[in-house]
Amino acid sequence: MRRATPDALSEIVEAVATWPQTGGPVQLHPGDLGWNASLGAQELAGALRVWERDGQILAVGMVDDDSGLIRMALAPSVDDDAPFAAQLLADLSDPVGGVRAVEARSGAAFRELLSRSGWVADESWTPLSRELLEPVEDCGLSIETIDADTVRDRIVEDRVAVQQAAFPNSTFSLERWHAMAAAPPYSQARCLVGYDSDGNAVASVTVWSAGKGRPGLLEPLGVHRDHRGRGHGRAISVAAAAALREMGSSSATVCTPSGNAGGVAAYVSAGFRRLPDVTDFRRTA
């Protein structure tokens, strides 16, 4: 295992982008790295752990120091690789590393080893997916888009304002948006802001492509607290699916806490299929 550096971020993002598979688990995605890049390249690099073999990146983890959780992405080629799984577990079990929980939604050998080694089920998550083979219906909102080449100050300000109004403890800011937009993952991302018929910015989402023919990700999505209960969550979810289809994604994916019944219902109403719930693993000793 090695720690990442800011200079290695592009290489890491490119590796992680090749691993999502249509119909596969919703694991750590380039979009998750992109969203965390809003904290700055140095902060993101400091949170990343990288596992290689013969010079090839085969697994990446992103550590949340506050919770002691590491979110994992594994290459499909090591799904059943027991020796590689053993190395992952040995590294993550090092008490110096401070890892207390693991989000491991892929890697059959790794998940089995965690279960056999005394790691128990922790927080439950609900993954959802919408296939993008067919055109996506109109969402009913007026949508403004910000990509790497089209940055309009007013729309960026609305994007930030909706995020702050959707999440009470949000620390998102204009500075953080610009840091996110300058990071490598945003070259394949877009921010969408939805406006109602009165011109109010009522919902927003950032969508992240992993490349054509691969699943894209919604991260994050929010509805302004003053405009809830009017179907805007469903509408911006539909808009996100349409944007990812336009970008060449095979499907639109998202994962939300299983206890977020309203969020799950909004995604389902937007044509997303609810997949079986998955849990994190927590160390018992």
C-alpha cells in the first residue's frame, strides 16, 4: 500500500474510471474523488490509499478521518484474488492506520475475508441504478449546466447556494466549487441547476462520467429547503440521468443511506431501480 500524492491524482482517477461495470456494485467512483477534490488536491491525496501489483493500480481507498471509514474500489481482475484480499485486510487492520470501518461493495474474496475475520455489518446503504439505453423524458424544470468549458458565475453561485440550503451542515463554498472544477475528475463532469417557473434555483446535482459505456454517478443531489415537497427531487434526478446519457454513460447510479426513505422514493419515481441494500463492515476489536 502507498499513500497518494497530488501529482498522482490523474493516474489514480484514470485507473478507478476503468473499473465500474454496468449492473455491478456501486463502489468508489471517480465522481467520489471529484467531489472530495473540492477540499483541495493536497487534502484529497492525503485521504487516498493505493494498492499496486507489477506497477498496475488494483485498488484504491479513500479515508474519512472523522469516521475512520475507508471507501474502497477494486479492479474486476482481483474480484476473486484471495492473496490480494489478504494483503488488503492486513494493511487495513494495522492499528496505526486508524481504519475502523470499510465500505467494500465489490471484491468477492475481500468481502468474504472481512466477514470471516470478525468484521460485522455496519451502516446500511441503498444503491439505485437507471439504465440509459432509451432517451430520458423531460424533467419539467429549466436546467442550466456548468461543465469544464462553460462556467457562468451566476449559475455557479446558484449551484453553491442550493447546496448550502439543501444540507444544513454543508461547508460548500464558491472556493470549494472552483477547487472541484479544477481537479482532473471534473473534466468528465457537469453541475446541473434546476429552476422552477418563477426562476428560483430549487435543486442541483453534480454528475460524473467514468467514460463512455460505463456507469455514471450522481454525487451529490439536493433540493433547496424552501422548495421541498414539489417533486423537484424527482425532476433533478431525471435531469441527471439525461445528462449522463448525453455524456455516453451506460447507466446513472447513486447510493443513499437506507434510512433516507424520501430520497429512495424520489429516485425510484425518477426511473431508478432499487438494488439490494448493502452494508459497510466494522471492526469489532
